[in-house]
Amino acid sequence: AGGAVWAEMLAAATGRDVRSDLEACRRRGLLVLRGTSLLPGDEEYAWSHALLREAAYALLPKKDRARLHVAIAGRLEDLVPSGGRRVRALAASQREAAGDRAAAADLWLVSAREALGEAAGLECYEYAREARRLVPTVETRILAARALTGLARHAEALEEALAAVATPGLSPEQATRARVVLSIVHERRSDYPGACAAAEEDRRVRAQDR
């Protein structure tokens, strides 16, 4: 999974005990055993150089790569309750590597929402950006705008909010949420006329929809 290797995770994905293999790689300087692990109770190794990781990956037949990515993603998803959204984000990267862009985007999006709820703005923005890269939606724009506003990156937040409002085919609920976010962004930028204009536009559109 990326630049890390977990002993039990790899064993579950391959169906065999890999500890002796990992230790042999560590003794040869190919892997480094980390002092802490993202996955609770599982030893985490890191490749000593990115080129080694790429070389090892290139040795795998493509059909085996896809199978392993799916197996690892499923295992990571099972560990989300104990490992949290960073484990879910790892699962998203594995789903993408397996070719399932929609499932990966859904996982990124859930992680973005969770991060926003815990005021982890930078994480929220990064996860929302990953979700949008795979499956562009207004939800990713709204989350990004809210996260960037919390980070006081107001110019970027405004760009995201304007893009959200301009997204074609919005449902009434989505359009309202986009306009509310735009109003908030204007307010945080101390652009009170802009905030009032966005709020008034929202009231006007909702009145028409009744």
C-alpha cells in the first residue's frame, strides 16, 4: 500500500506467512521496520528507496496486482473502525489501483466528510481533491470550499464555491448548499455585499421553486 508494507496485511492478501521474507528484506537493507504502525497490531515496514518499491511492483504480473489490490482494499476497509479515516484513505488508493474509481472516490469522500467534522481542514481538502480527481461532483467542491475557508485560504475557497454554484444539473438541495457555502466564503473574506447577494439569490431561487 503505497510506500509501506504491513506483515499481517500482506499475509492475509497473499495467503501465506511473509514475516521471514520481510525480515530477510530488512536484513538486506531493502526494508526498514518502523517504530509505529498505521494499522493497530501490525508491524509496518517501509521501502528504503522508492525505486526498490517500483522494481518489486514491476515484478508482479498484472493479474496478480489487481487481485492483491482488491484483497488489500477489503482488508483495510475491515480495519477502518479501529484505524480511522487514514486507513480508509489507504483503502481508497487500493481501490483506485485495482481500477475501481467509483469505489475509491466514495471512500475519499467519506474520509473528507469525517475530516471536516473533526475540523481537520487540510485532510478534508486533500481527500475531497482526490475524490474529485476520480469522480467530479458538486459535493467535492462544497467540501473543498468549506475546508479551505477554515484554513483561511479564501481565494481558493471562493474559486471552489463559485465552481460548485456553476455545476450543471444540480438538484434544488445541492444548489442551495452550494449557494450557502458561497455566502459563507464571501462573509469570511469580509465581502459582505457578496455574502448578502449570494443569500438573496438563494432566497429568490427557492421562492421560484415553491
